[in-house]
Amino acid sequence: MQIKSISSADTEHYAQVIGANLCGGEIIELRSDLGGGKTTFTRGLVVGTGSADDVASPTFTISRVYNAPKFTIHHFDFYRLTEPGIIAHELQELINDPSVVIVIEWGDIVADVIATEHTVITIEQQQGNERELIFEVPEKYQYITKGLKQ
């Protein structure tokens, strides 16, 4: 599935729809260039889950946790790491936990840890604020895109 986003607000809206569909136990990997909209997408996702927490990029802290009514959201950003170290162990412990949703930015470094089925959302920058959102969603997680219009 591909969706065109014409603004940051548009990207957040699409993410809110996905956030509202999450149940817990999902892993979402966000891919894009620097400044591509990964944190903007995460902000919308968190709002969509019903969380009132403020979302900030975890680039310098590596991870952040947001509380939603039905689960917690663990947001990882591996951009600054050359190897995942102990964070890979933390991530491994969270995988398959139905009370956790995992959002990962710059996930190549932990590809072996998240080798399980997970959703990949690629955000491709177009002209200006326009983005193309490309969803690779495994069969068992198709419910997360319910309500999105192509």
C-alpha cells in the first residue's frame, strides 16, 4: 500500500489511524532519510493510541517510552550507534510482549533481533513537505491499516 502525504499534519493523521488500530505486540520499523518524518509519524501514532505523552526524537537518548491506555510504546532510534550492544538485549526482551508496541528508527543494526514478522513503513521525501508512505505489512498485521485510504 502507498499513500501520498502532502504535509506533516497529513503524515500525523495517517499515523493516528494506525495507532488507533494497534493492539499491542506489534513491531513497526520506520525507514527514511534524516529529517524524513519518522518522528512526526511516531508522534501521530502515539496520539492515535490515546496517549497524552509528548513525543520527541530519541536520537540522543536511544529510546523513549510512551504510555498508552492499553500498552506502552517503546520508541528506539539506532542512528548514532555503530553496534546495538545492551540495547539489543532490551529490544529482544520486549519482542512478543503483548503489552508493548515497538517503533524502530534506523533498524538495520538490529535486523537480526527483529527478524520476526514486522511492519515496515518507508517514508520517501518528495518535493517540499510531500512524502510517499509505503507500507509493507505482514498478513497477520493487516488490521493496522484499516481506515487508511490509498
